[in-house]
Amino acid sequence: MILFKLLALPITAPAAGIRYCIEKVVDYAEQQFTDDAPVREQLLELQIELEEGGVTDEEYTEREAVLLTRLREIREQRRLLAREVGDASAPADGEKRSVVIEVPEELE
């Protein structure tokens, strides 16, 4: 078995490295997809532009609607991901879940 692993190493090592890189890229993309900070920042910049006279009220309303729609989509995506994680960690039918609460020694 060990001999097979050693002989297959030139094939399995690069594949494992590629898999690791792809997982990291997917994780980063999901993080960026669910980060609402850039959209909130754009909303703030838009408000500043309106106050400085850089955009008209009509332009502001149109751009704000697009940004608010994007913000709602991000928050909905976050809720869906949280629900998926919750469902994945939920016990199967008939299984019991146990919770362990550790108390610091100072409080005992």
C-alpha cells in the first residue's frame, strides 16, 4: 500500500495541490460574494456625491435602487448559506444533540 502511494505521488501530489488552490479560490469568492461592505461604501459615496452636487436627484435614485437591490441580494445569500450550514450540522431524524457548556474554574 505504501509502495503504491509512493509510486502514485507524482500524480496525486499535483492533483491535491490543484484541489487545495481551487478550494481556496472558491472560499475567497464566496467571502467576496457575501461581503456587503463595498456596497455600503458605494451607497455612502453616492450620498456624498448627491450632497456635493455631483449627481442629480434622478441619478441618485436610480443608482441607489441598484445598490439597495444588490445589498438585499447579498443579505439573502448570507441567510441561505447560514441555513445550509445549520441544516448540515443539524442532527438526523431520531438523533439527539448534546451541548457541552464549560465553566471557567474561577466561577466554580
